[in-house]
Amino acid sequence: MSLSPLSAISPVDGRYARHTRDLAPYFSEQGLMQARVRVEIAWLKALAAEPAIPEVPALTDTAGAFLDEIAFSFDEVAGARVKEIEATTNHDVKAIEYYIKEQMADRDDLQSQIEFVHFACTSEDINNLAYGVMVREARDMVMLPALDAVLAPLRELSGRFAEQPMLARTHGQPASPTTMGKELANVVARLERQRAEIAGVACLGKINGAVGNFNAHSVAYPEVDWPSLSRRMIESLGLEPNTHTTQIEPHDFLAELFHAFMRANTILLDASRDIWGYISLGYFKQKVVAGEVGSSTMPHKVNPIDFENAEGNLGLANALFDHLASKLPVSRFQRDLTDSTVLRNIGLAFAWSLIAYKAFGRGLGKLEIEPGRLAEDLDQNWEVLGEAVQTVMRRYGIESPYEKLKELTRGQRITPQGLAAFIDGLDIPEEARARLRELTPGSYTGIADRLAREL
């Protein structure tokens, strides 16, 4: 059976492949190979630029350009060649080293540098930097734009519905009214904070040898300032140096990043459930898409499938992020291999998140507000004004205001007339009484509209 979206085991490469293809350049096997090649080339160029290592001559412009071409023109043909080499070496990083040397073999201006490919490196020097580059670029080029594509319509809807009154529910029961725009603004505010956290995580890397002490480096070239050289090289990859490590970079920054994604995903999962509920209550209807079917047997249905899809995939993403964040920072003594296979699944957590972000965005695009249904719910719950009445009673020193409103409203339907009669019997200034009489559930929204617009 040939590999295709129909034969793929994972839905991220099968059913949802069209939604995740932007991640393939970073988290596919070929993407990992290319990142490793980029790291090896960057290290060789750093060695060649160090005057204290005369055995690695400075690169000519053409030689440097050729090395860059090896790194940045890495394609499927190159990937297939690396796999051929790996079939013999049975070691993926060593296969990368041999591939680069093979590419350099016919260049007279690179003969002196060939044996300094992978100089004094452990495989983890290459791997940790490769994964750092992959994660940073996938975050910046794919995931953050995808989050922004969710935030933009959420922000627009929060402004559009800033004044749309809505009955709130606490513990599932009618509560003080809000506006639909303010409730969506709450999501925006939470999500923007986590977006900043995700963007702000510094991606770290190390290239300091077998146990993190530059052991072999210092013996071969004691005169070289290896921490400074490694810092320059790591920064050239867009990463920040981690100066204190064992054989592996300890992956703490990955845990920080994954936890930030988990919080963002949890916010969207929460929002998916709430919007699903608003659709169920009739506050929103969904635009009908020609040709779509809501049920195999009930032709009338227009299901909130995008929010259900988002919720399910956000759960999958967070389960993976949680395992990655708790497992990767743990390694026996100076190194074990339990992180090696786990790291290869980072792309899956990103992919499930990306699928969910796109589903959530599609769902937002189908929403149409139903003001009449919102007004109907508000008009059936005048008892929610009891909070306002008893608070004004407190201001004017009326005894036991909460208890009196509790007796009037708890577990009972209150009519506008009944509430007006209660207000008229209060010993409060006429101005305050008039202000209370003017209240309706639809107008009792505080400053919700202003709060929504502030975003």
C-alpha cells in the first residue's frame, strides 16, 4: 500500500492533512534532517571563523555559499540519500555527517574542512539545536499566525455584539445579565495573554560536548574560548545558549512552551463549549453551507460540528503537550534515550492544535446572532434584577435587604409588575426608586459594552 492521505495511520497526515501541511517542513522526517544539516553547517562555519583554530581555514565566499546551499536546498532527493546512508550506519545523526562530507568531497576549497564536520560533537549537540530551530520556526511561522487568525474574528465579534444583552448563567442558573460581546471579550483577553506567553518563551540550545563541559574541545584547543564560540553559533540559529547542561539540553524551555500552549488550548476548549451552548440555546444560529449534511437521518439539523471538532482536537493536543512537558525534562544521570522517540512527536501536538484552531475559526465564521431569542430569555427572568434592588436598599440603610429579596425572588418567577410593586414600597429616595423602576433585564448590563469595546 502506497503512503497517501487515505493510507496514513494518523489523521493528521490523512483526513486532516490539508490543515496540517504547513507544519510538514518543520516536523516531518525531512524537516528534522534539514534542521540537523543546518546545525552541522553552522558549527563548521563557526569553527572556520575562529582564528585560534588554524586547521580549519576561513571559508571563501563561494565555499560559504556552497555550504549554505547544502543546508537550505535540502530536498526529498537529499533526504532519500541520507536514508540510504543511515541504512548502513544505523545512526541518523552520523548519516547526516556522512551526507555533508559526501557533498563537500569534490570541492577543492573545502578539503581542509571536511574532517571538522561534527567536530567534538555528541549527537545531542546537533539534535537539541535542530529541535530548537524546528520548534521556534514552527511556532513563529505557523502556530502564532494560526492563533492570530482565531483572535481576529473573536475580537471583531466582541465589538460587534458589545451592546447585545444576554442572560448570564452561573451554576447553570439565570444570573445578572451581560452582553454577548463582553463574554467574547473575556476569551480574547485570556487568549491574548497566553499568546504573549507562547511568543515570549526563549528557545534554548547547547553545543558543549558529551556531558556539557567542552571536554574534548578543551584538550584539542585549550586556547579557544569555547563558551563564547558556542554562544555565537547558537545565536546565529536564532536560539539562546543554555550554558549549564548535561549531555542533553534539559528541555525545560520546551515544557514552558508546551504549558503555555496548553493554557491557550484550554481557553479555546472552554470557549468552544460555551459557544456550543449558546447555539443550543438559540442565541446563535449557524449559516447553512450548501451541500453540507447535519445528520444521516434528520435532514433539518445544522450541527455545531466545528466547535465539537475543536474541543476534541484540543483535548488530544493537550494530552500530548502534558506528556511532553512532564517527560522531556527528566533524564537519568547525564543522559538516557527516553526523550529521543518522544521528541519526534512534538509535531503531533502542534498539529492537533492547528486543526482545532482552524475548526474554531470556521465555526466563528458561521455564527449569526438571534437578538429575539436573547431578548426572550431576558424577559422571562426579571428576578435577576433582585441583585440591583437589594444593593440600592443597602445604600439607603434598609434592614435585611438580601433576605427580603431572597424571600421575593428565590426559586420564583417574578413579573415586571410584581417587582415594580416591591420597589414602590421601599423607603428610599424617589430618584433611586425611579432608577430601579426603569431597569429591565436587557438594560441591566453594567459597563459590559464598554469593557467589550476596550479590546
